[in-house]
Amino acid sequence: MPTQKQRVQEASADAPSGMRLYDDHGHRLYLTGSEREAFRKAAEAQPHGEVRTYCWTLLYTGCRPSEVLALTADRVDFKAGVLTFESKKKRCQGVYRAVPVPSTLLDTLDLAHGIRKRRTRERLWTWSLKTAYTRVIEIMRQAGIDGPHATPKGLRHGFGVACIEKGIPLNLVQRWLGHAQLSTTAIYAHAVGEEERGIAARLWASWPSNVTTPPTL
């Protein structure tokens, strides 16, 4: 099994410019499943519906903050169960993608923003990117999540990792995240997920519990 340092080197070598799951010190840049759940609960506890819906939309779609902020009421499709986002990457204006979301998110969006009554091209959130970033950091803090991964990008990476852990086909993950190249999406396979930990746990189970140093393999 590769060490943390080896995973960092592998991910850095294969990743497109700016795309990585570990920083220069080997610290994780994505949220784990338990952290994603803690973030969800902290957002749910917010008294302001706009904060809850913004954070949940980031959590359930893995979209970029700018893409979520640009979401309008007419691009919330209750019948199809999807949100349609416009790509905010450079040179990609006018490119849209539909991302499936749970009914819980759709109902919460409607309750907070009155979408079924509006159905207009009005943005659901009128915040600046700076304000949106601050709201996410506040929820991270309330959820007890701290470190270089406690950011909106950490949520996006956490979504990608979660998809790979659950066996979602790479081409679907690529489409949902709006990656231009499949090789970018494949970087998420470098993360240590539940399945890999389970495999490692079977190895540890063979070690005597009273041995402080693992036997040589």
C-alpha cells in the first residue's frame, strides 16, 4: 500500500495544473464522508434558509461556488430531479450540464426560495463570491472541520472522492463536475476511501493485538 508521501507524489505527477488532493505537506484537501455529514448537519441547523440551501447545493452537486451562485429559479427541474448549471470555467460560457440531486434538496430550495412560484431567471442567491466563501467557512467551523480542506474546494473534492468510493462511473462524475478531461476526474481515485481502508483492515486483523510493531511482510 502506498504511503501518504507516495500518494502525494503520484497525484501531483498525474494531476492537471492546480488539481491536487494533498498539499505540499501531505495534508488532505478533500472532506471525508464523516466530515461531509457533519457539514450537512451544521448547515441544516442554520436559521437562515439561504445559507442552508447554498451549502447543501455545494455538498450535493460538487459544483464550483461561482456556478452555484449563478443558478436561477428556471433551472431547477423538479420533474427531472436535476439542477442545471452553466460552466464558469474560462472559454466555456454557454455550456450547461444537468446534475441529479436528491428530492430533499429540491424541496428545501423550494421552501427557502419559493421556486415553484417564481420560475424566473432570477438568481437564487445574490451574494458576492466573498460572502459565499465566508458563509461556507462559518459552517465548516461550526461543524468542527479545520485544516486546509475546510474550504468550498474541499467540498468539491469531497464530492468527487465520494462518487469514486460509491462506484459511480468516471464518465458520469466527469459530467457532473464539469471536467473537460477524464484524466482530471481520475485523480480522485488517489484518495484513500472506505473500500481501501476495509482492505487494509483485513490485513491488520491478522496481526496479534499485543504486538506494537507490525510483522514484516
